[in-house]
Amino acid sequence: MVILIILKYIMSLVDCSKVYVDVSTFSTPDNYFVGAFSKVDIQKGELVEKGLMRRLSDDKNKIFDGMKNPFVFTWSDEIPNYTWAFPSGCATFYNSGLESQTNTHMIRFFDEDRFEIYASKDIKAGDELTHTYKSLKWRDTFIPLYNELIKK
């Protein structure tokens, strides 16, 4: 019984039931990678996914540097940032774009180590899910991507 209660509590904190991972539409033969996709139609403003974050470092414990690692999240509003975290669910597979190009946005609850992702546009089942990375403009690993995006 206790295990069921714990599982129910965890499942209420993490929900990626509307999302699956497959080969990204941005992937090429020379640069293969995956992306997150919508399983169902999602209306603008609707919750797409929610989850928890696990901190890898912070301003007191700078053991991990995410500036060169594209797979971790910037988990503070500070610049320079020393707080890096890894998300539950499919959030790590959302690819990025400029705000006008993306179809979701993430709300970060830093003090609670959790996030919620909402549709910023209507999304059809099968659409790739994207959001603007918080550190897109200044993080070493994303500067080439940002420069490419602003040229389009």
C-alpha cells in the first residue's frame, strides 16, 4: 500500500504522457539526433509535460560545468550560471529555436526543482516540440546554434 501511495505521488509530479521521442526533424545524415514529439493534439496554453529536476551543481558546488554540455539545463537566472540540472521525462529531448519559432515554453520553479511545459501555439499530434533554451544566446555549446538561427 505504501508503495502505491509513493508511486501515485511521484506520478502526480512527473507527466510526459503526451510526448514521445523519435528522430528529430532537424536531424541530418551528418548530424543525427532525436527530438520530442506530441502524441496528441495540444491547444495553446495547455500543459504538455511536467517534471522534476535533479541538480548536478550550484554556485556553492561548482564541480560540474554545463557550458560545454548541451544535455543539461541552466537552472537559475544568474549569469554566469553555475547551477546545472537534468530533467525527468522527455524535456531533455526538446530542441530549440528562437521564441517566434518554438511551440512550447517552460516555466521553471527553481526553488522546488520542478518544471512545467505549456503549448505556446496549437500543436498537432506528430509535431516536434521545441522551446527556447534559456541559455541559447550565451552558453558556449549553443552559440553556434543561436548564430545559425538568427541568420534564417
